[in-house]
Amino acid sequence: MTFRAIQIFGTLVLLLSVIGVAPGCDESGGGRPSDVPVTAEEMEVAVRNALDTPDTLDRTARLSDLMQGLDARTLVGAQRAFEERMRAVESQDAALFANAAARIDPLAAIEYFRTWDRGGLRRAALSEAVFYWTRHGGASEARKLAASEAEGIDGPRRRNVVINATAKGLAVTGAYDELNALLADYPDEAARDALVFAVLRELYRRDWEAPRAWYDSISWSEEDLALKRAMTRIFMSLQTRADGRIGAALYEEHESNDPEGAPVLLESVARVWAEQEPAASIGWVLERPEGSERIAALRSVAYEWLEREPEAAAPWITDHLEDPVIEDAMLFPLTQWMMTSDLQRALELAEGLDRPNQRSRALKQILVLWGREDYEAADRYMTEVGVPEDVERAVRGVLRIRRRQSEAAGSGEPE
């Protein structure tokens, strides 16, 4: 562990002690340190002095001691001190104060911190107060408050600190029914998805198994299907990035429960798994039901593999082109990749493309590249071998412009 990591760890230990995670700490408020101020005036002076402490560890330690002893009598003193020293307050200071204030009266604390002018500190304090409240008996009430806040959400960039803190609090305490109720009624799809991702990240940070428990709490019923599909899309993506085989197994589960909705996710699972095991990903996709989604997934894997490991991908695809499914999906990506190293081989592959639009697109690209190197040879190919009219017209047009530009540059005349 580096020295900087040790410093951060020490700070975290102090922070955790004030929210009741450290050994021997009673999260309900517990005992009161003997040297904590007993009047509002004493608390105001003590908090002000703590906020003026320049050293991070000393400052955090002093505030932690003070906040553990905060009660209804001394709360107003702490409020005055924070308001007086607002410019010196940091986010961790605000979180310590918010945690302590929420233990006294969470709703009053939330309303109070809404009045703070500094946006970053307000968000830090609100997040901590709501998070504490949600985890300590306020789950249902917090969910209702968050639902009312969600009415003004209209996009993923419109983050709401009350909603985020509530959702995370519900998740970490396992209050999945309340969490799912909040998400099911969310007015904006993109904002809901952003919130699902944030909650999953919080759960992964705490317990690798927790996200799966939340996922399983949402049924495949018609009533929950929209939320289940949204959750599946995000959860499956994260799982696949961690281990492609786990993601594939989750997809198969989705496929069996929601055969209509699953195929749209096939390409993303296959592509991400291909970053880890491309051949295994291809084999798995070939086992999926026939359809345009399967072809799109295979094509996506081909592009991914050719980009990352062309020396392995190109021979593998070439050796498997006898499989009509592989040919249909991967011949075009292979042709495009071959343009970067062997135009004649690329031309041979392009001539074998069965889909007219792909063949025309590939021929246009190859003949333009060839024409830049050897215009006469490309021109002779189009004349003698013959290409579709739209291909010849497009290629000759591009090459004509290129030649004019080259001639103008050579003569020094403006275009």
C-alpha cells in the first residue's frame, strides 16, 4: 500500500466510524463523548475551530468527535458554525454534519440542507442525509419523496441527489420492492437507466453477489417486463465485461424468459465477449436461433476481432468461409480489412459477396483506392471485367476529382 493510499485509508476509517461501521460504534447514536460541547454556543465555537483546522486528518478527527455528540440542543450551534465558515467547508465535512443531523431529525435535516447555496456541498449533505434516512427506517417515506422529485426529471443528465441517494440506500439495505416501485414509475427512460447503472455500481462496490439478488427480485411478468428488460440490458453488459461466459449464460436465461426481447441484446453480448474469447463468442452465437440479429452479432464480432487481433482473425475467418452463415456475416468485414493490406485479395473477396449492396460498397472502396495507385489498371478492370453502373459512375467521379486536384496542385494554380 502506498503512502497516499495509507492516508486515504486512515481518512476513510475515521469517516466510517461516524456512520457506525467501525467496530464498537453504535449507529443509533450511542454514547456521548465526555468532552463534547453541551450547549449550542459551545458547539458553535468547537465546530468553527474544527473547520479552521488545516490538516485533513486532524480536521476530520475533530469533526467526527463533535458530530458523534451532536444532539437537538447543540444542533443550531453547528448550523451557525457551518454557515459562518461555508467557504472553508469541504464535501466530507458536509457529509459528516449531514449524517449527524439526520440521526436527530432526517426530514428536518433534508429541508435544512436544501437551503445551502454552494451546490457541491448541498449535494454532498443531501445525499448523506437521505442515504442515512433510507437505511434507518425511512425506506418507504424516502421512496415517496424520491418519486415526487422524479416528476421533474427529463433526461439522464438531470441527476437528482435525493433520488440517487434514496435508490442506493434502498439497494444496500435490500429493500428491493421499494426500489423497484421507484424505478417502475420513473417518468424518463434514459434517466431511469442512468440511475439503474449508478445503483448497480454501488452494489458491486459493496458485495459482488448483491446485484444478482436485485436482478432476481424483478419478475418477468407483463407488469414488470419494461423494468426487467432495462435492468437486464445494463446488468448483462456489466456481467459480460467481467466474464463473457457469465454474460452469455445470463443472455440464455433472458432468451428463455423473453424470446421476443432478448435478440436485441445478442450483438452487444457477443461483441464484448469477443474482446476476451472471440472464437468462443462466435461458437456461442452460432447456437442462437436464426435471424438478422444473429448475423449482426457475428458481423460485429468479426469487426471487433479484426481490429484487435487481425493476425488471428483473418486466417480464422478465411478458413471458415465454407460455412454459409460465417460467409454471410463475416466476408464483408474481412473484405474491408483486407483493403488495408492487399487490394487484389480484397477485390477477389468482394467479387464473392452475395449481397448486392455490400458488393457495390466494397467495389467502390477498392477501386477508388486502386485508382489512386494505378488509374489505368482500375479503369481497365471496370471496362473489361465490368461492374454495376452505379459503382463505375461513383468510382470514376471520385477519381476524376482526385486527378483534377493533383493536377492543380502540380501546376500551382488555385482549384
